[in-house]
Amino acid sequence: MMRMLAAVLALLMCASSVLAAVDPLPFKDRAEELRFQNLTKQLRCLVCQNESLNDSSASLAGDLRRDVFEQMRAGMSDAQIKQWLTERYSDFVLYDPPLRGGTWLLWFGPALFLLIGGVAVLLTIRRRAAAQRGTASNRVDSVEDDW
Amino acid sequence: MNTRLLPFIGFLLVLALLGFGIWWSSTHDLRAVPSPLIGKRAPTFSLPELDNPQRSFGSAELAGEPYLLNVFASWCFACRDEHPILMREGKRLGIKLVGFDYKDPPEDAKRWLAQYGNPYDVVIADLPGNVAIDFGVTGAPETFLVDAQGIIRYKHISPITPEVIATELMPRIAAMKAAPR
């Protein structure tokens, strides 16, 4: 089992090194490369929209990686590079949509649903507890009848 | 209300949500990225002409007149569906039709146009794809309608159809021509 896993891992590593060789960028050091990786992982490829700019092998993604790299070299900050991309491709290019009018449901929707669920659970528990207290004097096993 | 029905109602709600998802994805193009450039000035560009790479053509030459910029490529399958419509109805639009050859070796594009016909008034070639990025192009075919002031009025992703020409392009072109310069 372990040997098979190792073989699969080795194969995956081969695959990723082949992919990386498609458009190698001349990073001057490890820190620059990490910054580039970190930034492109937050950006969405416009062609394969379920892939990040970092992962995608689409040709447009390659062009955009080259542009992002050039702008990093030109001394632009991550925020400026994201701004440059959203001016052309809208917020679609960002994996984390910015917080504003149209996106509040996206950001706070899950919390809202959790709140609704929490309230529903709380109300149910209270009602059952009250019902149980009311019937506890004559019948103890009334919990089973709730449904 | 009978609380026994609650799980069933919950199930119906989930079903409705899934049904809405199916309806939404069948009526909307999920790949179409909304362009933030509509209503904004078209990017300044200058690109070599396909037939004569020594000559460049761009926003300077197009200043003061409306045009339709059509992104195409010989490698683009959907462009083959779009092409006959541009051949047939391109002239009817009454504005300059600019062909934007996207990331395409010039020989391929020339052969493609020779084979299927050339509906364009001028064809420019963007082999590295830089100007395309300024236009927010995500692929081919895409079409931009730019007015005489250089403002992008409309963008269409995917092939132009006779319906798009009739319902989207013609009214906008008519409005642009009616507007005082």
C-alpha cells in the first residue's frame, strides 16, 4: 500500500514539474516566488473558472501570470495588481469577492442561516421542555409521543 | 399546522433550490464574465495589420468613428459558426468592422480568412495577447461595440447571431448615430 502511494506521489510530482516547465518565470529568489504563488492562488482563471491562475494551464492564464509577474517586478503591490485585473475582468477574477452591497448575502448568508437554524433549535427545545414539565407529573415517558 | 409536514416542506424547499439552479444554469451563460469596461473608454492600442505587419492600426486611426471590434482566431471553433453571419450581415451594420485576430499565427489567420471570406474592413493581429487583456478578452469570439467618442457601449461573449444583431447591435448603432456629435 505504502509503495503504491509512493509511486502515485512520484508520478504527481513528475506531472507538476512538467506543468511548471510550461512557462517558467525567472524568480530572483524564493521570497518572490512565494509571493507570486500566494497572489496567483487568490486569482481566478477566466477560462477554466474553477481553477486558480496559479493552477491553470490555459493560455490566457499563462499570459496573465506573465503580466502579474511583470507588475510585481515593476514594484506594484498585491492590491494594485488585483485592482489592475479587476479593471479588466471585474470581481470575477478574485476568488474572495469584495464586501459591498451586492455581495453581503454571499458573505453573511451562512451566518444568517446558522442563526435561523439556531433559533429554530432553541425554540423546539424550549417547547419540548415545557411540554415535558407539563406532563411529567402524570407520565414520564411522554417524550416518545412528541412526533 | 401539522408539524409532521415540516420535513416534507423542507424537502420541497431543497428541491425548489436545486430546480432553480438547473433553470438558472440553462438560461444563463455561466462562463460569461461581466465586463467592467462597458461605459468606459476603450483601451488605447496599436497593433500590426494582418496583411501588412509593417503598418500598425489602432485607436488613433479609429478616433472619431464608431466601430465593431470582433475578436476571432483560426483556432476558434465557434468563430466558424459566427463567420457566415458576419459575412452576410456585417455590411448592414453601417459601421467599421475591425477584425481582432487573437493569439493566432498570421499565416493561419490569413488562410482562414482566404477560405471563409473576409468580412472585416481591417484586420489587426494580437499574437502575444496583450491588447486583448486590456480589453478584458477571455476567449474568442467576443465582440465590442465602441462609439465615436471611444466609449465601449456593448460587449457580446460567444458567437454573434442574427438575433444579437437585430436586438442588441442595430438599436445601439441607431442610437449612436442619432446622438449629436
